Amino acid sequence: MKHSALPRLLPWLLIAVCPPLLGRCGGAAEQGAETGNRVTVSNGGGSQTVPVGAPTSGDTADAGESAPAGTCTAVWQTLAARASAGFANVDTTCQRDEQCVFASTGSACYSSCPSVVASRSGAQAVARAVEQEIAPLCDEFESQHCETPALTCVEGYPVLVCQGTCTYVSALRCDQLPALTAARLTTVINDASRSCSRDEDCALAQAAIRCVPSCGNLQSVASSAREALQRSVAETEGLYCGAAESLGCPGEPQLPCTPSLETPRATCNAGQCEIAFVPVP
């Protein structure tokens, strides 16, 4: 009987011992509920399950001080949600391919790998707005001595083009590509400078590409702009013609071209480069 009384007295012994430590015992009960070797840590309106005795990355403070369990993680999750919401309706309208970008959803103290398709001006406007909105969260993140999680981002993005709005070139259909290709080629040609003072300031440049039917597309541009124009023409051909070919689009019908009986020559007329045709002798 003496030995069997000990189990009945054990709870009362624990109660007698625990009062000096009630703050610690009670705190553990309020902060988390153990599940095996993990604990669910509550923090305001959210919770996170983490391994017992292994703090989440970013939850440790400098100079040996520790932020409350889960605080850094909770702030970081709120930062991610605010940034994502800010970029959800970013402007994507455009007039040129160059206006389309992949905008990182990271801002201020929040870094992020995911990017969204946006117009350049739209991305800049949203980034400023998000930075202002999350400034108080960044202050809290810094005051808790939280560490920014290390990110490993995958490099490389699909090619973007402008179709009134920014989109992936791979998302275009065969019936859309011919008009977009011709429009892009026209833009590239019109961008080239034609300023001149004399004929020697001008040069001929070939602007024909394989997927836009033509009988040659000679342009008279400023000599200083010739190399850049030909490079842009080649990029347009590789991007748009390459997209059409990868989709298996049917080729455009060739034009009935006849040999020219005149020789083209680059000339300067009223400060602009033009093409003059000289009869073949």
C-alpha cells in the first residue's frame, strides 16, 4: 500500500513545484500546441508549424537576442501577401515591345523571385505604391532583428511582345503573327535616324526578313544608324519568324518580283536620307 500511494500523490507534487514557474509553463501552453516533434506557433491571426527546438530561418535576432517565436515569419508572410496583392492588377498596356517587362514583386525590404508581366511604367508605379504601403512592416521586420530568407531564383524568362497589352510571344496564334511581325518591322525601320547634311552621311540598309513577303526592303538611313538598324532587323526576324516556325505556321505567299532596271543610291535631301534610283546604263 505504501508503494501504490506514490502515483496518486505525483500530480499534487507537480502542482506544488510548478507555481514558481507558472509564467513559463503558462506561456508555453499559450504559444504553441505540440504535435509529435513539431509545434504549431500562433501569432496574431495566423499560425505556423515548425520543428521543436529548430527556429524558422529569420526568427533569430542579432547580438544573441531572439524575436518572439514566429514573429519574423509572420511579418514576412504579410509582406509577401501585400506585395502580391499590389502587383495583382499591374498595368500591361503597351505600344511597343520595349515597354513590356517582367516586374519583380519584391520591394523595399521584401525580396522575391516571382515576377509578373507588366508595362514598364505600370511596374514602376506599382513598385512605388507597394514600397510606401509596406514601409511600416519593413520597420517592424528590422526592429525585430529579423534576417531576410535566402532565395534561389531560377534565371531566364519567356520573350514578351506587345499586342496592345504585354504578352508572351509563345501565346500568339499563327493568324496573329504576320500583322504583328510587319508592324514590329515598320517600327524598327522608323526608329532609325535619317538625319544628314550631305550624301556621304547616308547609307543603304537591307531590312527584309524571311517571314514578311517583299521584293527587298532597302532603306536609306544615316550612316551612323545603319549597323543598329540591321541588328534590330535581325532580332525581329529571329523573334517573330522563329515564333511562327516553332508553331508550325504556314509560310506567307511570295510576291511576284521583277528585276529592277535602276540602281538605288543613298542621298541626302533637305536634311533627310532618301533613296534615289539611277537608271542602269
